[in-house]
Amino acid sequence: DHKLLKGAPFTTLESALYLLELGVPPEDEVMKHVAALIFDGWREDGRIKVSPTGGIYPCHTALAVNVLCRMGYADDERVKKSFDYFLATQQQDGGWKCNKYSFGRGEETAYSTPYTTLEVLDLFRYARVLNKEQRLDRAVEFLLEHWVIRKPISPCHYGIGSRFMQIEYPFRGYGLFYYVYVLSFYDRAKADPRFLEAFEALRSKTVHGEVPVERVVPKLAALRFCKKGGTSELATRRYQEILRNLTA
């Protein structure tokens, strides 16, 4: 039905990310079909429509492009146009914003959306401009400043509180683990005291160097690779990737 975000947490886009995390190769026929479905929704301006009806939001495009990048399509001309789309639509505060005002139009909605910005920085890990583009440094600064602000900001009200601080795996929302993981790829963040404070908060939760899963969607809770309450081998691999990034 081309509804790529229908059926959470087993949406087409999320399920593809789980499979990649579990080691299914992008060359697998199922994964090739997923890529084809995503490209079916691609538009000439670089955005991706994830449903036949409804609007096209930056967060949806960012998630879809992330899936394509992780499947090895970062050098595809269509994906490069999506990179250009994000660079052209960056907000004044350095982030990206979904203009969907579900909670009204309070003063907090003047800010960009932290989760969308994190998703965009995630996909730019695969772009040739990584650590060469000042506009991405501005996005990093926006997220580092949110570590200080903490209050819910943007039209979607993303904040940094007790829920954010719980380790969620697999990555599927705005939380400490995903925040530190993505920012660890950016030179602009690595030596910043705000990032180091966030990293230390994550490090302090590890158990003998392994990452425990503190929060997971109930429908995923029975799966071995992300079982709540125990350490996860695959989550630990992501943590080890952070450590390598910080020593690179």
C-alpha cells in the first residue's frame, strides 16, 4: 500500500533498519525491494513521500534517506539530491523543523525539531561533506545547546528529561544513546564539554563495558537482540563504535 510508516514498530522503514542491524545484507532480495519502495516515493526536489496521502515532512524524508544510506545508496544521484534538499532547508537556529503544530503555537515552537535534526545529522554521516560543511556544524551546535536548554522545544515538543536519559535500543527516537552515537561522528562535538557530559552519562550506565537496554517498545521487548533489562551485544557494538569515533 506504499504506507512506509504504517504499523509501528514494524513499519517498512523501521523493519529494514532492524534487519540491517541484525546483519541482513543490503543485497538481499527483500532489502532491494524495500529500497525500490522508498525510491518510488522520491520526488525531484529530494523529498520522499512515505504514504500516498498526507503531507511530506522532513522527519519522514530523513528516516527514509537514512535507510537508503545504510543500504549503500549514499552515492545515488537521487540521494545526493536529498542531501541538497536538507542543506537548502536548514533553519536559522541550525536545525530542521517539521511545521506540524499539533500542540498549538507556543513560544517553544520557534525552535527547530531536535529529533529531526538528529536524524538529518545521522544521514549526513554517509555524505562526502561530513566534517567539511559548516552548516552541519551549526546543526551540531543546535543539538549541543539543547543539552543545556533541556526543555521541550519545536512544534513536536522534544525535551531532555528522564525518558530521554533511558537507554533505548534499537535507535528509534530522541534519546541519550542515539544522541551520543550520532554526534560522535562530528568533530565539532567530540571535544565539546556538553557532548562529553552526555557521553559520560551514557558511559556511566554501561555494565562492564556492555550496554543495557532500559527502554524498548513493548512489541520488540521479546526479541533477544534488544531484550529490556539485559545487555545487548548489538547495542554494545554501537557503543564501541562511539569509543572508536572519540579516539579517531
